[in-house]
Amino acid sequence: MKMKKIALAAAAALLAPVALGCGAGAGDKSGDARILVTHDFGSRVIGARIQQDLPESETVMRLTERNFRVDTRYGGGFVQSIEGAAGGGRDGKVDWFYWVNGILGDKGADEVDLHGGDQVWWDYHDWSGSDRIGAVVGQFPEPFAHGAEGKRYPVVLQCASSAETACKTAQEQLSAIGVSAARQTLGTNVETEVLRVMVGTWSDLRRDQALRLIDRGPASSGVFARFDDSGRNLDLLDEHGDTRVTASTGAGLVAAVKLGDQVPTWALTGTDLDGVEIAAQSLDMQRLRDHFALAIDGGRDVSLPVLRQPGA
């Protein structure tokens, strides 16, 4: 019971508002860092910690080893187990993956330096449906607040003309966390290191080069949801990429994808304009917390992937 209370207290601390206007600036190594360890796509929290007064030479691996029981492999750069859960279990397709500020780590955890304000998330899950989930929404307000590697990115909102109401909602949600987003016409080309937030029905957004990965399924996009050809129906997928629920009228989706070297592209989308507005309203730290992606179906938040029940 005592350990449960400690874990809950730490998790509550991780939900505390992030002050963007003060503290460590871009490139500043000082400040605090947060680390979260979960199983099964964030559905079960193993532990959450805040590291105050981040050491100058802190890396993802050092932070993890300082706060959890860790076994490593390949010369200490990669995690084999955390708190006794080892990679390769469950038919060899379960492993540890980490994200910093919502962006998948693409090299050994001992090579990734941390900066003040960074958030680290380790998750242990079945990767048979996708072995590369390049971006997640569950560390919001990251990467908007601190970007990556100590560098904050400019943010732009690209909105379909029919989704003006949802676009204003998204702009207000970003403003609430201290982020000023420029407005651009949907489809405007931007530089590689610009965070885009795309707002509109899926019929309007699916032509975007990055977002079209979602139509190819989770193996390509890392998002366990897929719209049908009409864009009016949204399949919510399990960890293997199989459809568990089909949502239609008023369904929304908040998801992020990463195309090549680009920074993540976020989608606030849905089957219709009602769904898009619901998705824009969901651009909220507490609603997105610990979700790889979030669907809203019938007014109910659905964490993605939709996990199979044991034995199903």
C-alpha cells in the first residue's frame, strides 16, 4: 500500500502544470527531468519520478538507472530489462522502447543527452503491430514546450477552411500552455524542423505526405487507427493491428506521426466536423497523458491501441 501511494504521488507530480515562460531555456542543461515507466502502451504505470537539478552530463540511460532497477545489453547502451521485465518475452515480440518529449529514441539511451524540462517515457509492449512508433501524444505539452535536444521548434497550425471553429479551439489550447502557433493554409510546405498541427476532417487531411502514413496502417504510421476510404468511419485497432471497434459519426482522433527526419506532425481530425472539434478540445495535458494516441467515440476517450483482453 505504501509503494502504491508513492507511485500515485509521483504520477500526480508528473501531471503538474508545466511553466513554459521560466526556468531552463533552449539548450540549457539545468532544471528538472521527468521519467515514466509503463507497460502495454501506457496502460499500466510501473513508476514515475522527477529528477531535480539535472546533472550536466545526464543521459536517458543514466536517468533511468538512477531511478529504476535496470539491466542493459550491447555494451550498456540498450535496456534489456526494467524492474525485472525483460525484452524478448511473449514469443519474442515484446520489448522496451523510449520516447523523449514524445519523439521515439532512435539510438542507444546512453547517447541521448537530457536538458531541463525533458520528459522520458519507457514502455514495455508487444511490437508485432508496429516496431516503430515514431511519435506519441501522451507527453503533451511536449514536444511543443521543449522540443528535442534542448531546441524548441516553431509551431504552425494548418487548418481546413471548413474547420475554422476547431482551429480556433486548437489555437486556444496551445495558447493555454504558452505556445504561440502561426496560422498557415492547409498544404503549405514547411521546413523539416517545424511542428505542424493539422486540423480538419480526415477527408481534408489525408493527402498530407506525413499523415497519409495513417492510411497505410500502424506498421507505417505507429498509429493504431485507420479511416476507411470515405473518411467517415474510423477503425480503432488492437496491438496487432486488427480492428476492435469501428467509430463513425462524431468520432475524433488525436495522433502524431513522424516522417523521416521531420519533427512530428500532429493531427486533430475526425469523421466529421463534430469529431474534429472534439479532437481539438482534447488537446489537453490530462486527457492525453500516457496515451500513444487518443480516439473519442460517442463522447468516450479511447486509448490506442485498444488492448486485447488476455487470451482473446
